[in-house]
Amino acid sequence: MTQFVRYWLPALVCLAGVAAMILGPVESRTEGGAAIVGAGLAIYLINVLFRIGATGDLERGDEQDARDYYLQHGFWPDERPPAEPPQ
């Protein structure tokens, strides 16, 4: 279902817009078809923006996990543990 909403629905709407441009009444086929194609592109771009926003949430969660690790261990997860001083 996700693939349908992300890719197939916008493609079908754009295809319907092209069909309206070809088969519509002569007086309004260009404007009406362009509006339908624009709606299909808007659906696609809303999906892209939603995915960009969702990845930001994941990155914030990863950053918080790294901070929790630092508080617990005293060094960041991608660093080597500090060497213990000789006694």
C-alpha cells in the first residue's frame, strides 16, 4: 500500500492529466490537464516532504541514544575508550 501511495497514485493522476490534455474538450483541455498533472506532482512532493521529516525524527533519536551512551560511559560511541593512566 505504501508503494502505491508513494509512486503509483501520483503516476496515475499525472497519466490522467495527460489523457485529459489529449482527449478533453478543445476549449479547456490544456488548462484542465495541466491542473490534474499538477495535482499528481503535488501528491508526489508531499510524500517526499513527509519522508524527509520522518528521517529527521530518526536522526534525533540516534543523537539522543549517543548522548545517553556518553553520559553512561564517558566517551562517544564512535570513539575509542580513553586509555587508563599508568599507576
